[in-house]
Amino acid sequence: MEELTLEHFYAQSLGLKAPWKVAAVVIDGERKEVNIRVECAAGEAWVDPETGQRAPIKDWQERTWRHLDTCEYQTIITARVPRVVLSDGRTMTVRVPWAEPGGRFTKRFESRVIACLQQCRTVRGAARLARLTDDQAEGVMNRAVARGLLRRKDQPLRHAGLDEKAIAKGHRYATILNDLSDPEGARVIEVVPERTQQAAAELLRSLPLEQREKIEAVAMDMWPAYISAVEEVLPSADIVFDRFHVKKHLGEAVDKVRRQEHRELSAAGNLILKGSKYLWLKTHEDMRLKASREFRALLVQDLQTGTAWALKENFDHFWSYRQWGRACRFMHHWMETVFAAGLGPLEKAAEMIGHHAEGILNYIFHRITNAASEGINSTIQSLKHAARGLPVFKTFRTRVLFFLGKLDLNPA
């Protein structure tokens, strides 16, 4: 069997083919470096990639790249790379097989850094593992996202989700467009700053026309700017108001009833509702459980809060309907019951539901929610926490697309 020299080993590691070859390998024990010299065979003919015609060599440039470490020794590649004159007079540096144009890392090293970033979820942690600066690791992430966006194909998009995320204090928000059609879970399509109608409309227009025309429904909360943007850009798509935001509004109404009743009872010396806030906000799926004993004791009392909670829980039946007519009748009957109960905060919630009835009823046809978007928001929150905040929008966008865009990130 032919002896494998260091030159052959690194040539295989880099995937070198003619005219490139490893000319020398020097190990520097003091600096803990492996220096690999790559050379190009003399007399190689280069061609203009656009015309296919021969391109004469103008000059040679000395360049270096960082490669995968060898036994904890930092591995550096150096090579003289020709610059050729194209047919239109421009000068182009010849593309080397081990790195992307303009890159300072080999493709394999950059792929390793991307893997570290994906596992660490922090730029600083990945940088320490790869023995890079934070700026270098940030650059790898930026290039990976740019590469992934260029490779992204226009997949069919039936259901989309619009959601907001705070990126910094002072009411600074970003609008996130999610693909809810992906069977493997929602993916982030794009992120833009602000949560205005203009921002959301521009975000939707960033989709190709053919893709926009096939969108059947968009899930969102009841933010007027998002409603107007969808009506403007996607007039044929249904708006589906997110069921979890509806439940949130109803839960807030129950809490307002509790606070109002607690003030009235406390004035009379009755503290039965003191410290019960989270009992009313919690979902009690099985009232027989021991953990619900305290709540059961409250529920049997003649309390306005108990009535409000029961009405809130009763509305959950709406989401199980499959026929529009039955769902519509249920909603109408439920609203009548709420108004008959005379509970101010719940009446306001019922008015909100009535005002947005069409978008809520559209759930019967499309059965989509922003639950996946909320999961994405949870991941974004963990990314912000790990980075100790992401106040700069460009950095925020890069993180979101890197971890949640389901992009093809690695060099070819």
C-alpha cells in the first residue's frame, strides 16, 4: 500500500484536484500551527466563466485561509492565486476549490463554525470553541444566512402567519412572516423592522407574485395594521384571527372582573378572592384533581368572577365546530349570554369578538393558528436572552433567519 504523506493527506482533506496540489506542510510546534502551502501548476489555461474564452493572467495574489484544526494545532493554508483579465476588461480572482470567493476560511472550517453556532445558540460560545473572535463568528453567521436566502426556493405557501416581536425597550418591534404550511413545523420567511401597515405590506410584497396568489389564509392577532396590510396586498386571502389571542383577551377580561369584585368585597371585609389571580387564569382540565381543590371551593361561591370564568371556558367549544352555520349560532348565543350576565369587562371582550367575527369564524375553514409562531417567539426570546439582548435589527434578523429560517446554510 502506498505510503500516505502529509502532502497527500491534506490534499485529500481539501479535496484538491489538478491544477492545485499541496507543495509543502510545515509544523510549527512553538506556535502550534500547521502551515500548508498550496500551489497551482504552471501553464494552466484559465477561461472567462461568462464567455468560455481564454483569460490571460494579469498577476498573482498571496492569500491565506483558516482550515480545520489538526490535533489542536491551528491549520493555515497559503497559496498564490492568479487574477485574470476577462473579455470586458474586468479583473477577476480565480476561484479556489477549498473556499468561497473572498472568504478567509475554508468551506469545511466554515461548516464546522456553523455547526458550533447551531449547537451553542450564542456567537460568543461558538467563537470560543472555534478559537475565533466574536466578529469572525458573526461574519460566518451573516454569510450563512445570505447564502441560504439565495438558495431558498419558492415553495408553495398556502397558509402564512404574521406576528410581532419586541426587539428592544421603548416599544421597538419587528414583524415576522411565517410559513404555516410546512408539515415539519413553521419556518420564518422574513423579518422587517416595525409593526406598521407599511412594514407588513412590504413584507408581504417581498414574496414572489405567484406565491402571493396561492396564499389562502393568514393567521394573525387583531392588530389593525396587519389587517389592513393583508387586505391591501392579499385581497383574496382569508384573515384568520388567532384562537390563542382570543383566549388571551377572554382571560384578561376574567381577571378584570376578579379585580373589580375583589375591590368591592375587600371594602366589605371579605377577602375570599385575595391571592386567587392565577387560579382563575389557569386551565383546570380535571376538576376532580386534588390540586384544584382550592379552586373548586371558590367556584361554588356566588361570585361574578366564577360566572365570568365559566363563560370564558364555555367559549372554548367554539373551536371544535366544523360547520360555519353551527359555529355562527354558537357564537351568537354565547354573546347573548354574556350580555345578559352584565359583566362589563366580559361584555367588552364579547363586543370585540362580534366586531371580528368573520376572521374568527374563518378558523372553521382553515384551522390554522399562530401557535407555531408563538413557539418561534419562544425560541427568539431564548436567543435574545443568550445574547443578552438583540437591540440592533440587522443582528436580530440574522439570528432569527439563521436558527428559524430552515435555510441551507453550509458552503457548497
